[in-house]
Amino acid sequence: MTGSEPEMMHLPAARPRAPLAAYQLGSCATPDEARRFVAVVSSDRTVMATLKCEHRGFFSCDFIAKVVNDSDEELSCSITGWTHGGSLPLEPGYFWIKPQSLAQIPIRAPLRLPHRFRTVSLHVQNRTLRATAEAEVPAPFVLRIAAAVVASAALAIGTFFTWHATMPTISAYTLPSQVAAGDRVIASYSYSGFGTAEYDVTRGGEHVAGGVLTKQQGTFSFPTTQAPHTYHVALSVVGPLATARRQLATDAIVFSTRSSLSIGALQPDPSVVRSGETITVRYVTNAKHGYVTLFDATNIPLERAAYTQAGISTLKAPDVDIPTQYRVQLDVGRGANRASASAGLLVLPKEDAGVPAINGVLSVSQVFRAPDAVLAAAPFSVRMLRHPSNLRLTFEDAGGTPLSSQAVPNGQSVVHFQAPDISQDTAYIIVASFSRGSVDQVLLRHVLVRARSAGLSAPGE
């Protein structure tokens, strides 16, 4: 074979083609070379085309296309590159190789982002042969560095969230603040994460009870002596990376036998319930009348049941989306004497999938806006921010007695109420009740009604 420079010219508009003979791909030593160096050879070994990456830069890759035409026919060649946008010609484009000659053509494949060249193809064709040598364009160094940075960041984020998920967290822990001396104290708890839970009870700095808790939620109890004491109860969850700890205290009190009214015991049964379940409140007292009230963490009364001589009253656990602490309070009377006692309660979400996620629950600030304080006997307004289904606003006193109630149709922006005429400052409640899908929701907002003698000017909206 004799060497000569390639002759550049355009392909003809039309040319008859004969049946093509088979050709074979050249083999390479390593997978990396297979991507950056390819060759095609005709079946009679008279035509060979190779494509090889010679240099990889930041902004382009340089290839060398070598074509050997040892046949008696002219060989038409073309060079194209492929991007995600399609196939594009690359310099020098189309050219011819004369018979009994060879050509070596430099090719530059740009790496412009975002549509950089992915492959470079060398196409050769004559009457009996049509073949393509295609080589992959190596990724630019910028992309490789960016991929390494992204992979490192993803690994760091994944490690952080995995570590955070394993951290022990005490989500709820309740303990009655006062019990009768000699009774058992029942505490309820709930925690998440990995770790071993245990409780420790001390009295005057001395350890009196303790143990390991095998479940992530439940109750534990310990006895008290007949003498009055303060018991400190610590709940700890020891994990492989951290420890969560909470401590509460309860007072054991001896009730005077000379008093004509006493509460011997108060206990919600069970002290850990799920939303909607019945709470049986058991108590021992010599009272003549009274009631049992369920309070939330902000001391807002949610439900009330009458006192019975049998020592049993029932309440209904409210709907919650996360473990929530509540308080059951017993208020009783006998003649002119009054007494009260309270106990802790933990309400857990329902196990069925019908309860909406916490992200679907509305807050007070999303539904309505009300003044913090109003003047006695003066009208005041509540501005509506959203209109869920079956929306109703009720103005109640602290005992849960409705003073005024209005259904709020869609489109009504303001609801008017009249404050009661009182002689001293008193807290009242605005209750918003509505439907969210198949679940009813209730929102409470405190409003302070101030007596006119306090000198409060008329509040604005």
C-alpha cells in the first residue's frame, strides 16, 4: 500500500448500492481500551478503519481516525458525533479515500455542557462494504469530580439520617403529681430509636425501685410507704450513640382522718389508651358530689363526666396523631368542703390507616384569628381564615358550657360574639369544630374576658 493525503469532497446525491459483505470488529486488550479504541475490517481484509482516543482534556477529547483502503474502489467516509440531542457531524465531515491509499484524520469532540458529545463514529462505505467504528467519548474531569462530590454528599446525608433515626428519643412520659401515701404510683411512657429503657425511683436520694422496660411504650409502677415523701422517677433510654433521659416527681400525701372529705385513690384505667377508646376512671372518696374532667397539656378541659358513688366514671380518649399527654382531674365536694386530685394519661394514635397524618391536621392559626382579650359585655369578632367542612364556632366558659354557637358557611369571613358581663377577669374558650375527610377535628382558643373595672379599652379585631 502507498500512503497519500485524503481527498475531501461531498458525497454524491444518489449512488447505486450492491449487497454488502460481512465485516468483523477488531478486538482490544482491556475494557477501557474497548471504549476508546475500536476497529472494523472487511471480510477480504482490504479495508480497515480504526478510531482511537488520543487525548482527554477539560473541554474536548482528541481522536485519531485511520482508514486503510487497499481495495480497487474509492471509499466514502464520514465522521459524526452523538449527543442527547441527536447525531451531529464532526470535522472534517465527509471525505473520500482513493484506492490503494490510507488516511489519518484528527477529530476533536467538544465536551460543552449540558449537551456534550457522548460517542464519535467513523462510517466507511463502498459498493461491497458498509461499516461503522464507534468509540465512547470519556467524561470530562469536571463531571467526574462533580459525581464524586455528589456521591460523598449523599453518603454523608444518608449517614446523618441513619444516625438520627437510631438516636433514642422519649416522646411521652407521664406521672401523677400526687398520690395517697401507701398507694402504687403508675407511670406511662413512649420512646423511639434504638436503646434499652430503664427507670429508677429515688426517695430522699436513696434508691427504692427500678427496672428494665422491655417495650417501647407501656406503663410501670412502684409502691409508696404510708409516710409522706417525694419520689423522683427517672426514665432513661441508653442507645449505642446517645442516651435520652427524663425525670418527674410525685408527692405521696397522708390525708387527715379528721377531715370530713378525702380522696383515697384516683386512677385512669388503662393509663395508656388509643384514640377513641373508653377511659374508665376509678376513685375512692367519701364525697357526695363532683365530676371528672379530662384536660390537655395546656389545661384546657376537653370532656367531663359526673361523679358516681360507685367510684367509676367513663371518658373517651380524644383523637391524636402522635403520643400525647393528658390529665384526668377529680373534683369532689361534701358539704362546704372541696377536694381535688389528678392523674396522668397517655393517648396513642389509632393503629388503622384511616387516621390522617399529622401533616393533614389544621391548627388554630390556619382556621381562625381571635383577640387575646376582650372587654366584658362588649361585642368582639373572630376572623375566619379557612372554611373546612361543617365548620361551627362555639363560645364557651371554662367549664364547657356553651354561651353562643354559630355555623359558619363557606364565604363568611367574620363571626361576631358578645362577651358576658362579669365582675372579675375570667378565661373563656372559642371552640372550632369541623370535618377533615372521615375524621372530625376540634380546635380550642382561650380568650380572656376582662371586667370593666380593670380599665381595658375596647379591643380591636
